Amino acid sequence: MRNRHFEVSPTSGALGAFIEGVDLSEPLDDDEVVKLRNALNAHGVIFFRDQKLTPEQHIAFAERFGPIDINRFFKAAPGYPQIAEVRKEPEQKTNIGGGWHTDHSYDQIPALGSVLLARETPTRGGDTVFACMNRAYEALSDGLKKTLESLRAVHSSRHVFGANSAYVKGASDRLGNSEAATQDAEHPVVLRHPESGKKILYVNSAFTTHFVDWTPQESAPLLEYLYKHAARAEFQCRFQWQEGSIAFWDNRSTWHYAVNDYHGERRLMHRVTIAGGPLE
């Protein structure tokens, strides 16, 4: 067995770690997959620098952690339906993912995680901010924790990816298939992470619409409180992209937010999403 040693170095923020000393263009052995999965469970998101991957190698890396979950709304990279393009052209004003969210929470079985690879980056700006939903949960009062653990919430794609969405209209050719934005899903508001066992606050401002058996109007004040609480700086880390950088995050335990501060420049990212399991 190959003995390839790499280091896991936590960021200075509330979550995230850099993985150093690994070339992801080479296939991972089983021990390396276990070590990276443990790092992902411990830190929520893991970062790699200077990775020169072909699309095939990008897909192969993601497949070591589970089957590919093909996003039905994002434009695919040419010739690779497994790879979603996350792109902003110099003349475009809106970006993709420019608000706090977690990918695929609108699905009955949400994605495990996403592997985002930087293909083209602006001269400055275009960072991604991540937030730890275990830290957010742990900072709540005992009384609110008890209330939330009895609740389920509805997540939907309709208002984000549907034909009448301002987000879709502003995305131009980058999003499509709006007729597929018909699904809703119910998930616990507090998850116990299926691998780490940590308790996770599982709502997000992009896709969560209301609590089950509550009206949207009744739900709004508590949801807004939770969104403001979970977006606090002490739960965050910020990642500065370079060409060849990779962020691999756990969609079950983190939020992320793509900062839209590089108008007039192109940014092209390739995202492969990994299928997950039921969140019960």
C-alpha cells in the first residue's frame, strides 16, 4: 500500500481545514479516503491548493465519497453532465450563490457535499464564506434548542429556481430547467449528523419556507432570528480562491455564501455534488 502522508491544518476561523501534501490527480487509496472523510466531519469544509485536475479526475475524486448528484438547474460543463458550472461573466451583475444557503436542501434526500474547483478567478474578490451550523446550534439557549428539536421545516426550490423567480431571470443562460422546480421536502430543524453525531441547525434562508404545521407568517419571525443568529462572524471562515483551489464542504453541517464583489471580471468554477442519505 502506498504511504502518502498529508497534513490537516485547521483555519483560523470557526470551521474549515487545509489539506496539504496531496495531489488529487492521483487516485486515493481507502485509508486516504477515510482520513479525508474524518477531516470533513471534524471541520465541515476542507480546502486544497494548486490542484491541476482534468474533469475526469475531478469526478473521480468526488466519486470516492459517494455517487454523483447531478443538479437539474445549473448549466453543465460542456461534455460533463456531472459537473455544474458556477460562472459569472464580466458583463453580468448577479452571481450564483450570492446569499447564505446549503445546496439541495429542497430535495427529499439532500446532497452530502459539494466539491468546487476554481478554473478561472478574478484578480481580487470572489471569496466564499462558510458558516458552522453545529456552532450556531450550540450557541442557542437550552429553551430554544428544546423547541427547535420538536420542529420540522419545509424546504422548496420553487421560489428560487422556478420560472417566475427573479434569481432565474437574472442568471441568464446559467440556470435552466425551471419546470423541474416543483419539489418540496420536510426535514428536522435540528439534525444529528449521521457521521459525526454533532447536532446541526438545519434551516437556511434560501430554501427554507416555513415550519411544518405553522403558516409562513407564523414561521417568519423565528426563522429570521435563526438566520441572523447563524450568520454571526464567530461561526464563520472565509476562503480566498486561486486557480486550482478546491473547497469540499459538507452540505449537512454548513452554510456557504459566494461574495459578489468582482464586477467586470470573469469567475468560472466547476462543482461536483455528492449524493447523501435521509436526514432523520
